[in-house]
Amino acid sequence: MSKRKKQKSRPTGTPEPEAESVRVVAKPKTSAVPRSAARTDQQPLVFGKDTYLWLGGGFLLIVVGFLLMTGGRGDDPNVFDESVIYSWRKITLAPIIILSGLGVVTYAIFKK
């Protein structure tokens, strides 16, 4: 059989897919307003500038506390020097500064 007869002898129960027309619609351009100015209709941010300053100060205190806790390596690994490892700076001062930094961060979060 030729190709034409095969095409004509196809069962008529299955319709051939038709090409769908696609319509492209261009969206209108929005006004060129900066994002910061367009935010006026939305809800304001939760934290303000002063809150972020308090948070930064609290995190800075935490970092300073951890830096105060560093060190303590002796010159001779065979000699244990208690005054270097258990100094007042590492055992008392550094934890107080870290806890005060955590307190400042907590205050900044709850402050409104």
C-alpha cells in the first residue's frame, strides 16, 4: 500500500491533535519607583535602626568575651602552669562579658 492509502485507512475514532493558537500579551510596565519608596503601602519592618545597633553591640560584646577566653598555651608542654589556664580573665571576666552580651541581645529583641 502506498502512504496515502495508509493515511486514509486510519481509524476515524482518534482525532488528530490540532495546533493551539498562542496569544502573547505584553504586560504594562510598572512605574520606575525604587523598592525603598514602594514599601510605604506594606507593613513596616519589625526592627528599627536602633534595635540593630543594640544587636550589633551585643554581638560585639560576645566576640570580645570569647577573645578574652583565648590563649593559655605554655612554653613547655611538659609543664602545667595553673596561672595561665585558670587566670581571672578567663574564668571570671570573659564569662561575665559574654553573658552581658547575651543580655544586650535579649534586650534588643524584646525592646519595642
